[in-house]
Amino acid sequence: MSNKQFYLGPIKQLVTLRQVDDRGPISNNALETIKNAWLSIEDGKIKSILHELPAGVETDAIMQLQKEYVMLPSFIDAHTHICFSGSRSRDYAMRNAGISYLEIAKAGGGIWDTVTHTRGATQTELIDGILERASTLVEKGITTIEVKSGYGLSVKEELKMLRAINEANKTTKAELIPTCLAAHIKPKDFEGDHAAYLDVIIDELFPIIKEEKLTKRIDAFIEEEAFSAEVVDRYFKEAKAMGMEITVHADQFHPGGSAVAIQHGALSADHLEASTESEIEALANSDTVAMALPGASIGLGCAFTPGRKILDAGGILAIASDWNPGSAPMGDLLTQACILGTFEKLSNPEVLAGITKRAAKALKLNDRGSIEEGKLADLVLFEGNDYNEIFYLQGKKLPSMVFKNGKLIFNN
Ligand code: NIG
Ligand code: FE
């Protein structure tokens, strides 16, 4: 039924998000909900939102829902590292015994441990890992997944990761958005300083990325033990000169990265757990999306991104899982977004917008994130009649159906 026009309904409660602003607070009663709606879907897109099934539609063009469902735009996980090999359960145990994430990194564990395992994996093994993780995300209503490299950290190994992500994208039911995070940390086996490492990435990796069209997005981790604001300057300028979009791992433990993100016109500044009033203000006055990663706060036992303050200042708040083997091993976007909501006092509509419409903005994907005419028919259905139940149950309530481009890709 994906290309031919068909009608889907009746939808007990349709939550469109089409009137939601890109930025700022959203009150509890501000969401448009439509009772007993029908969608007309054609060529994978929403053709129209209807209040009833038009007369005379042929039965084979009707997908009749047999129960009461809430329908939302399917979720977007706009920051993940699901291309990896190995486990960091030992890091987790050490952290909970009192050794910090940065101390573990300094001692040679942390990200470097995953680099070692990921380098030891074949491209096929990486593809299998991505596909498996992506399929668990699809079952939770996520149909767009950003996936970063960053555990290769050499030209050859970053290419292996980016090629694996692109190959996985050909068979997964979700859509993967690859991002190059070659500036994750300076690899321990590189002889030379941070600038010299990035010179190699710029001069040798970027041209191949461009030629093979492996990604349009470039990321860097700005932090002690990673890269300084100064040293990423050339990396971002060269990336932009090639037409790439920028995104930044920013203000995770120390402020600084978000200013760099804004300065380079980044699509998003992600983490922000250590952002202070001045970073919040600057983000709110920019078009850079502030991306909260509650999975990293939960995984590390750190503060949450100041989502409430960001929204109240007029910022654009999106929420992603950061699924990775180190700081955020849980990989459950809806649960994490709901928990962020309780700690940060975000309304359910703010949480929902953060994993749909505002997450789409962070990826510059104008074709999704809300249910409206002309947008992709990327949809998630939960049994029930009130979207608030979904947030109340903090990710425990699972989707019954998931559609990607008008195609039913999960049916429980
Ligand atoms: O987003 N902060 C830096 N990078 C990842 C963690 C990667 C890892 O620990 O393996 C993050 O939290
Ligand atoms: Fe991350």
C-alpha cells in the first residue's frame, strides 16, 4: 500500500504538531489533536488529513484500524553512536565505584577502548550491529536515526565506519543519517598533536567522504581530553567550505563548545549539561538547536541539560538518546526523554516536539517531524485515546504500529 493512495483510519486521537513553533515553551493544551481522523497517504507522503472517510473509496484502498489508537509523527533520534563493537560494562562498574568518565579516559579506557574493539570488527560485523540496534529503535517508534562514526579515528577506520552506516542504510527499515565524528578524541596511536591529526582528517578523509557521498555532516567533541575550541576551527571551516553541516558535542563537562557551535552556524550543539546562563542565552539567541542527551546524564549520573531554561529563554530544544557503549548504553529515547521531562519540568508537548519536529530541525530535515500535508507518512500508533498516557508511562507503553514513508514497518 505504500505508493498507491490509501486511507488510514479512523484514528481516535491524531496529534499533528503542525502548529508547533520551532522554538520556546509549549503549554500542555497547545497541541492540536483531532478526534476520529483519517489520513490519505500517497507516494509515502501525507496527502490530506480528513475528518471522515470519503464516500466511494474502494475497499482495497482502505487500511481500517480496528482499535482505538493515538497517532503521532514517528520519533527521530538525532544523535546516536550505534555503529560500534564491544561493551564498556567495566567502565560502568568503575564509574559507579567512584572513578569519573574523564579519569577512565585519561587512564586509556573509555572511548579508546571502543575504538580498539571497533577497529577489530569487520565492516560486515559493524553493519550487523547497526541493523540490530536500528531494529530495536524501530520497534520503539523511531524511524529516523542519526549515526556517528568516531570509533575509527584513522582515515581507513573512519571510512570503514561511514561505509558501514551507509550500507546498513540500504537494508534497515529506518532511515539512517550518517555523521563523521573523526574529531572524537585524538587517537592514542597518532604521533603528533591534535592539529596534526585533524590536518590528516581534513586532507585525506574529507575528499573521500565527498567523493563517495558518505555524509553531509561533520561533528567534533570539544572538551578537555578531546579537542579544544581553537584546534577545531580549521576542521569546521574546511568542512563548511565543502558544503558540510556542522554539529558539536558541546559543554558536556565544561562550557565552551556551544559558543564554537554558534560561531560556526552549527545545526545543533549537543549535551550542554555544563552550560551556564551565558551559554543558554547565546543558544537561545541563535538558530543552533540545543540537543539534550538525557541518556548520557543517566548513564554517567550527571546533571541533565537545562532544558527548562533553554526553552524559557526561547531556545530550540531537541532530545536524543546518544546511544553509545560508554556514556549512554541504554538506547531508549522515549524513556530518557520522559525522564528528562520529569527532572526538567518539561511539558509533554515539549518532550514530544523534542523527539519529532525539533529533532527534525536539528537534522535539517524539513520533510518530517509533524503530521501535515506534504510531509512523509512517518507515523507511530499507540493503543489508547490520549497521548498523555504515552508520556505518563515513561516509555513502558510500546507502539502498536510504525509507518515509514507510508509503509507499515512494524505491527504488533
Ligand atoms: O556523546 N562525549 C563524547 N562522546 C560520546 C560518548 C562516547 C563514548 O563514551 O564512547 C557522548 O557521550
Ligand atoms: Fe554523543
